[in-house]
Amino acid sequence: MASLNMTAPDVFSFQPSLVVLLRDGFTGDSSLAGDVTVQIGPAKPLVPNPAQATYLFVQLANGTYAVNVQSSADEPYYLPANFTVTLPFPRPAQSLWAQPPVWTGYPDLVLADPSKLLDDPEQTPAYLAQLGQTTLLPTTAYPFPAGTTLVRGTITGAGVPLSGALVTNDQVAQAGQFPVVVVNPAGPASPAVNMTVVTAPVMDSIEPSTVMTGSTNFTISVTGSGFKAGAVVKLNGAALPSTVMSGAYLTAQVSVAAAAGSQTVAVANPDGTVSNQLTLTGVAAPTIGSLTPALVALGSADFTLTVVGSGFSATSTIEVNGAAIATTYVSSTLLTGVVRAAQVAAAGQLSVVVQNSGAQTLTVVATPVITSLEPGAAIVGTPAFTLTVLGSGFVSGATVGVNGVAAPTTYVSATQVTAQITAAQIANAAVLSVAITNPNKTASNALNLTVAAAPTIGTIAPAAVTADSAAFTVVVNGSGFMTGAVVQLNGVALQTTFVNSEELYAIVPRSGYTTGADGTFVLFFDDISGLSQVETLIVTHPSYAKAKLLDVTVLRGATVSVSIDMSS
């Protein structure tokens, strides 16, 4: 589906319903090696654009459609792709925009959060799952360039070629426990945290997770993996009217009044497998748990106030000292609002409420305030580095203190200063207190800079996935991560994005091949670290209860041929 720059498209004179954007599984871009046809039943796209691999369908009635992609007979370079879409596309459950815009030319962009780039790993799960469906995997006829690292082979059963065998080197194609570790450049690895792979559907999250007691006629959005056509959401064991949007996203309609307390939510596939359970909580009224920031400097410019709590709805409004402010609903537990400079022009304590919730206090002080440090952690024994301190109320001449000792400080703006941290200060594991003092001797709050011996993983999300899932992003949270850190899954390095010292994103690929009538397959490898590398091929087939595992030595820039008989 659409994966374009978030710019306003041309306005069409007809009603667009769906834009299918295909991607080459080998190159990763939209330039395809050969012609393909895209159809929805007998319907063909009104505006096919093979040069950019985009196919526009118009005037489709609301409903569920099966999309089929086939290579042309004279250029059979891609495996067939079949996926399901349901129209109309729902808006994202969470967005910084109260009313996300509708892009006239690309209606499926309503799945995306327009406050984020389309290739942002934190885009909505529904949109990322949609993109994952449209990647075309190469066939054995694909024109791989010279020097590509390949494994080619044939799958047989009792000597007869097997059609429909799945060949993969992807560990998440099988059930089990697989370790996730973080390795910093030239540094030690973190302790392992296991990712669980199961054969049943897995729920990662539901939205909303909290509703007002007595609420009726609302939609539950479920993200996860392994959802099959016909899957249903069950609330306290009772099936709800459900719509499967993709293998990673479905919605359900709740018509009964929400009860107080906790209710269980699960997903059941038509084959009888049932997911883990999550909790939908009914609360009596909105409540505020915390404010960010809870402390601001006197005379600050307009700023965004984040309110965390429960029971919020799309109509919730934040009030500051009784005056409503522009409020954005993010989720049932999160609101943001814009506090104007005039409201913090005098020192004091401002009452913050969300409609009928209890009040929290926003304090306005004439002192500097630190909101974050970057990095938020350092590794024992690493060289000196520059610490960036973000906040408000900083003035020229402000000094950063580390454990009470002034550090060489550079004033950047009223919201940012930098300080030099010496190698001696991070020679041993410690928690360093960082604060700012303005020239008038007013001191800020203190934040901690943790000096750790090695990276540590606190959580991974998802912590469980369904076997044979599509490609997905794993979010690793912890501490001590450095630029260049790499996430490994079961010893295999993943494509990793460094977010900050406490968060990494990594792509878990779905590399696999389903054999045709001749039983042949091809897998490509673009991450061989040396001249050779041992890869474990995993082969499954409906006729054989057990998977076949084969260790193959892959040679960089060469093709290795294998034969695998499932009956041996």
C-alpha cells in the first residue's frame, strides 16, 4: 500500500479507494525487476504505474477484498503475493493530531499517523503491517546481480519434489525461546532477554485499554501477530463482531456497557488457537497520574504539557486554573495541551484538571529546570564526551554541576546547554547527579547520569510473536546503549537503529521461500560478516510433522547448492 512522502497528492476527479505500492524484497525499493499484475478479483487498477510499482484502485464499495499480485509469464521473478484489505481504512488509534487529515489521492494513508514520517519505526502498527504485506520475494528466476550471496536448492519427499515447502533461515518461523542481546561497538554484550515464539496468535496491545464505566458502542483495536482471516476478539470470553485488517491488526465492536474493573480480552483464530490475554479496564472517571513538565521556569514561552492518567476520551479537555487549553487526545491514558506564556508569567502553583478528574499542580518557578540528558547513560571506561542538557530557564553563564563539581559548560540557548564529561568521571560504575546553576545562583532540579559497565536490556516489544510472522520491528529498551550498537536475535545481527542510550529499534526480517511444483528455492544473504558464515535452514511442509534443520556454510559472493529430503 502507499508508502510515499507525506505531501499533499494530486486531487483526482474520481474517488480513489486503495493504492497498492509494491516493494522488491531483494533491493528493498519500489523499482521492480519485472512486470507484475495486481488484481482485486477480476478488477484491475484504474491507474497502474509500473515504473514506481504503484497501482490505484477506485470506486470500491466498503468491504473486505483479496488482493493478488502475480509476475508476468515472461518475467517470473517474484513469488505470488496474496493479502487481504478491509475498506474503509480506520484512522490511527493514537495520533498527535486530534483529526488526522485525509490525503485525497491516497486514502490508505489514514492508517498512518501524519505526525510521524512514513518510514518511522514508530508509525502505527496497522500501517507498518500493511507495508509488510506488499514486499515481493524473489523466485529462482530472479536476475540476481553477479556477486550476490545465494543458497539454491531442491526440497523433496522420498525423492519426489515437494510443492508448498517453506524454506527459511528465520528463527521466528518456529516456536521456541530465542535470546536477544545488545552489543556495543568494541564493548561487552548485554545479558540476554528471551523473545518467545508461539504458534498461536499474539496480542501486543489494545486501544483503548481503559474506558469509562458505562461506555457503549466503541471500537477495540488490537495489534499483534498471527491473526488469521475469521479471527474474533473475545471480551470476557464472549465473541465480539470483529474485522481482520491484516495478520497484525484487527478491530472489534463493543455494544454492551463497559463494566467497572478488569475485563479480559483475547483473540481466537478459526483453527481454535487462542492468544494471550490483555486487560480492558473500566474506570469511573478520568484521573491524572502525572504531569510533564510538573515544574517550569517563570517567564517560559508557550510549551506542551503532557498529562498521563486514565479514563481520557477524545472529548477530554485540560483546564489550567479553571481555563480550558487547546487539548490533543493521544490515548485513553495520555493527553497533551498547549500552555501559553501568559499563564506562567507569575510564580505560583497552577491547578491542572481533566474535566472531572482530581487536580494536579503545575509549579511555575524562577529557576532553571532540566527535563532530559543526552545521553542518559554512559559506559564504564569510555572516553570523555559531551553531555547535552535540555530544559528551560537557562541563561548565558549557566554552569553544569556533576556530583556538585562544575563541568566546562557551553550555553546554547535558554533550553539547551552542553557540558564536557571527563574520562575520570566515568571510570567506574556510578550514578552521577547533574544539575544547572544560573549566574544568579538559582539551581535546577537534578537528573541522574548512569555510568554502567555494559548495556542492559529492560524490555523488548514484542516479547512474543507468532511463528512464521511477517517482518516486524522489535523495540529494545534498557540502558548503556551507544551509537553503533547492534541487536542480535539468537546470535544473528539485526538491522538496528540507535534512538538514544536507552532505546534501539531492530528489524526482524521474514526471509523465506515457498516452493512450487519443482520443489526448488533460493535464499539471498546480504549480511555475511566474513568470507563465510554458517546458516541454519529450516524447512517445514504440511505433510511432515517435524521441521527439517540443515546447517549450510554460506560463501560471500557465491552460490551454494543443497538438496534436502524431508523423509530422510
